[in-house]
Amino acid sequence: MTAPHTSLLQLQDVHTHIGAYHILHGVSLDVPKGQLTMLLGRNGAGKTTTLRTIMGLWRASQGRVVINGQDITHLPTPDIARLGVAYVPESMGIFADLTVQENMLLAARAARREQDMDAQRLAWIYKLFPAVEKFWHHPAGKLSGGQKQMLAVARAIVEPRELLIVDEPSKGLAPAIIDNMIDAFAQLKASGVTLLLVEQNLNFAQRLGDHVVVMDNGLVVHSGTMQGLSQDAQLQHDLLGLAL
């Protein structure tokens, strides 16, 4: 009998209001440690709100968010980040007027200049995302969409992270860039990073995911293995209105 996986992140009956709108209606989910969890669902299901609530950018009005057994529900976002959590929003949050180097340096909080950055970690990031090294001294705003996404993820992992949360990493990317991104996430997982990704590209999800959570109307409607969902066309249709 296989031992159960330990959860790195748990949401317990989380409700989130944004102004007068009740967006999350009691979300409960587990993100297993060392695995890649896909958060799927139709547009407007509450996926981005869930990520922003985890990061403290929007406050849960009820329920608990727990990382490694610590309740972070009411922690400020910088304190959550200091626990080893990185978040890449759908907008990527790139500083367009700064160079790739300057974007990376801003994220490396312990470094004031490039020489202070962890050279070994930087070399590892260059292997994951060659474009980061190639365009090191270029303005980030001049990069293509795929290159900006690579920079956004590279910036998130410039310091060691225990949990990486990414909103729609493959959106608008060319197939070759998606393949590069899949390889990079697989290597990150192999290095011990736990990942939580919101994704619309179901092929991307199927190739990468270990665990899957499906949301609809601000609630979790399914949780299980990615393999189980991939092999059940009727379940895919019922949950997502389409088949993998």
C-alpha cells in the first residue's frame, strides 16, 4: 500500500469576496508536496481568485490557507513570499523598461548587483531558459511573449522556492515555447519544487500534471489524479465540456 502524500498547501473551506461579489464559495483543496497540481476549470470558475487568495493579494473572508502546517490566511503577501512561495500572475508582471538582468536582480532580494547573485543557480536557470541569458542586457519590454513568460518564471525561481504558483503559463505561446516550458517545469519538479498551475491548455496539463483540481462557479467539483481524468472522456466532458 502506497503511503499518502503530504500536503504542502491546503485550502480549507475558503470564501473570498471582492467588493459586493462572492467569488469563492468554500474552496477546499490539497496540493501534494513535490508534485505538480493542475487547477482547471472554465473561464470565471474562480481559479485566479484562488491563486490571489493563497498569496494574500485578496483576503479570504472565511476559511483557512495553510502552508506546511502554518496558517497564512491573514499574512501579508511579502511574508508569504518569505516562506518560499513564488507567484507568476497571468500578466507576468515584467518591468518592461528594465533589462532582463535588472528584472532578475530585483527578484534576488539578497543581491544588490549581479556579482552578488548565486552564480550556480543562475547557470541552472540559463539551462532551463536559454533566452534569459541570450537577452540578459536587453529591455524586457522588447522580448516576445514566450520570452517574457520565461523571464517571469526565471525571476520567480532566482531564489530557492518551495512552492511555485503560475497562472496560465502556456497562454498565447507557440508550440516550441510550450515544449520548453513543459521541460522546465518537469525539471523544477524533479529538483523538489512543488508546483500549482492554472492552465487552459489541456494537452499541457495532461503532459505535466500529477494531481488535478477542477473548479466551477467558485467551488471545487473534482479532485484526483491527472491520469484518472485523462483516461475518462465522460468525466472530462462533464467537468470541462470537452475532452482531453
